Amino acid sequence: MKPLVALVGRPNVGKSTLFNRLSRSKSAITDSTPGVTRDRHIASAEWQGRKFMVMDTGGYCHDKDSLNRAMMEQTLAAIAEADVILFMVDVRSGLTYLDLDMSRMLKKNFRDKAVYLVVNKVETRQLAFEGEGFRRTGLTEPWFISAREGNGVADLLDKVVASFPAETTEEEDTAIKLAIIGRPNVGKSSFVNALLGANRHIVSDIPGTTRDAIDSRLKRNGKEVLLIDTAGLRKRTKIDRGIEFYSSVRTDKSIERCDVALLLIDAEQGLEKQDIKIIQMAAEKRKGIVILVNKWDLIEKETNTSKQYSDRIYDQIGNLSWIPVLFISALTKKNLYRAIDTALETGQNRQKKISTSELNRFLQQVLSELPPSTKSGRELKIKYVTQIGAHYPVFAFFCNNPDLVLSNYKRFLEKRLRQTFDFTGVPVSFRYRKK
């Protein structure tokens, strides 16, 4: 599992700016208005070959307003979950009572955590001199950085990466890892219990009963399967308690760990916006995905009910229609093992390797069926294709000018490749390179 680095501190000290720099993105909103980041935001990051997760948080504050109280609870939950804590302060504001209060809280409650005091917005030597006052927090030696300019960030990251827990041998585990994900109360724990034949997990009609990610093992046709049962992902506006936030973080990390994500939805409720966000999250992480429509026993059925239902799902997820949809019932055990078999097939598809000779026979066939055209009228020549990458399917197409490949032709190539080699349930990536 990748280490988790949490960025914490009072509002407007530059946490989101540092988050964007570490994750090499602009996905966190940055604004001079305190409290813009009201929820956590997690992204992948890498430094000196070591991969980790970085988490932005809302500001630490004492305001009794319900929203600010929720932000503080989420910050505390983030600290509890993190491997490394970057406690950020603003050199221009000096030490505030909130900074001192947070430093006392960290020293009292999180002695087992690696905590680094990060003095941000240090753009000049004079500001660095003024920042010496931050040593009074009694934490580690202050690290002076500018998240905006990048000054000092590399040295800080060297220290952070060196403090990570030793890398585990989890990758050596040959079991296929399946994350059971979805909104609260869709039957995730009931699904796992039915597979295992025991009430290993608490089952309740109260949303949010499962707070942690829990691992279970089973064997299917001689293959080892690791089931990661997660807490439900709620809409962010409803994550108003620290424990719910904690569970949400665990869900993100469970998706990060898995090979295939099994998204359970409630047949009566259907696919909702939050489900689509979960699917997109798993697809962005290049995980295999299977949609399981649970509680199918409660639906009145006619001849084409399941087809009409799945057609609606495919309309909603658009270009992700390569994801298989199965109808199950954890209560009656309908199709439970078929769901596991489909997940195992999806896992095999994710690891599938196609030889370069097969790929180029495929390429010549599709080029003869439909030669590429360009808007400019210039000739586009796709010369050959090969598979690259180890953990999920990535294909490199070499051509005379990658900029000439039109988006509709890229979609055509993906569609034909999926038809030819069966990558059901798996996101595939194409790279177009100049040759």
C-alpha cells in the first residue's frame, strides 16, 4: 500500500498550492479566501522513484459553525490515517494561537507519526529569518519552503520519503485483489458474507455501518481471491463527521490497492452520480471494473428487464461501456460466484499481453478496413504498434506525425482492438509516438 502524506494546518496557509505541486496537477482549488478546501482531496505523487498518496485537507479551526467543525473533524481523521504529516504554517502571518494549539495537539495525540513543520511562503532571505520564530512550536526543525515557487520543496521531499515505512511485499501476493465499493447500504457486507458463508461483517440497514476496509480471502476454482470490503462512499456534502471522512479515505486507498473494483449498486435506486464518480476514479487508476446490480430479487421483471436496465447504465457511463454489468442478490445468492468469475476474467484481461506480431497483423487489418484521414489533407502513416507497460494494457502506435491522428480514429482503433482481443472490464491506454 502506498504511504499517505497529509497536508494539515489552519486555513489559507498554502496547503492546496503544495498539493498541486506534489501531485503535478491543478486539481485542488486555490483561493485567498480561507476555507475554500472544505473536504479532503487525494492524488498520487512520486519522488525519487518512491510513489505515495498526498492528501489536501480543510483548515484546522475552532469556529463552532457546523461546516468549520466538520472541516476540523476531517482534518483530525486525516491525521489519524496518514503515515506522514506536513503541518503547514504561513511565515507572513507569524505564529497564531491556532498554530500553537495544533502543534500541542499533534505532540499530545500523534507521537507515533512522522510530523514535519513546514513554514510556507518563504520567498526571500528576510522571510526565512523571520520564520525562525516558528521553532517555538517544539516540533521538528522548521522546513522553509515556497509552495508557489518550489523553493525548498525538493529537500523537504527527500526527508519525507526517507521517513516512509519500509515497502511491503504486498505486490508478491499472488491473490487477485477485489475491492468491494459503492455507496452506503447497497449490500457490500452482505455480498461478502454470502460469499464467505459466515457473518464476518456487521450487516445493518443503517448507512455507514462498515467504517473500515476489511480483507477476507476465499478460493475460487483453485485461485486465491482477496476481498477488500470498504466503507461506503458518500456524497461529499454528506460527509459531515470525522469518522465518515476516515472511511472515505480508506475507500480511496482500497481502490488504490485492488486489481479489480466491484461496484455494487442498489437495483431499486439505480446508478447515481456518485456511482459514476466512483467508476471514473477506478478507471483513472487503471483498475479493472465490474458493476454489480444488487437486490435484483426485489425488482419486478419482464422479458427484457435486465437488458433495459443495463442499457440505461451504459447510456449513463458513455465511453465506459466496456464495463460488464451483472445482476445479483446477496440475499438469495443469485449470481454471486458468477460475479467472482467475471472479476477473475477481468483481472486476467488486465494482465493480458499481446505479441507485437499479433498486434501488427491486427493493425494491417484495420488500416485496410478504414485508412486514417486527416483534417489537413496531409498523409498519416501508422507504421506499427506494440504493447508497453506492465500492470495494465498500454499500446504504443508509431506514426509519421502523432498530431494528425483524429479523436474519432482513436476511438475506432480502441473499439476494434477490444473486439479483437477482449479487454472487457479493463481500461486501455493508447500512446501515439513519432517514428
